[in-house]
Amino acid sequence: MRILFASALVASSLAMAPLAFAASETVTGTVKAISGSHHQLTLANGDTFMLPKNFNAKDIKAGAKVKIAYQKAGKKLEAEKVTVVN
């Protein structure tokens, strides 16, 4: 029984290891365009971020300076949090 428990513990630890390295990155920039219907935000530097489905984009306009916490998923940039910076 102890061997089974130890094996399960090791297996679950190994399965969770990649999640520990999935840290968010941040970027600050000026909004070039935002599309609530397509769930995308593009910065003036050309970076395009996918927004969460439940994201309320009505308060963010083109020209606003924002700080974005995001993660890379392959070639996609997935925004986790968007904050308007004054």
C-alpha cells in the first residue's frame, strides 16, 4: 500500500511540474485596436493578445496606455489581466 501511495505521489508531482514554470509575463504599451467581439487587443508595437471570453472591453479605448499580464501559448499571447495605466 505504501508503494502505491508513493508512486501516486511521484506521478502527481511530475504532472504538476510544468505548471510551476508557466509564469506570467507583463508588458506595457499603447492600445492600437481592441475588438470585444473577436476577444483581441492589439498594441501599437503590433503585439496582439487574446482576451478572456468574459473580458469587459468597453472601458478600454484605442490610445489608452495599458499593462497586460499574459502567458504564451505556442505563438499566441493570452492576456490574463489588462489594467489601464494613467
